[in-house]
Amino acid sequence: MAAHYKKTFIYLCINSVKYKNSFYILRNCFEFICAIY
């Protein structure tokens, strides 16, 4: 189950790069992924 969430958040993080205000979102995703590990 954790692997599914990791893939989902990584996917969202990659897609968030398309937006100008993505840095905050990307940082939060990165912190969330680190928390899972």
C-alpha cells in the first residue's frame, strides 16, 4: 500500500512542475515521500 502512495505522490510531484507555483507543492510532496521512507 505504501508503494502505491509513493508512486502517486511522485507522479503528482512530477506533474506539479508544470505550474509556476509548484515549488511549494513539490517541497511538500518531497517531505511526504521522505516521511514514507
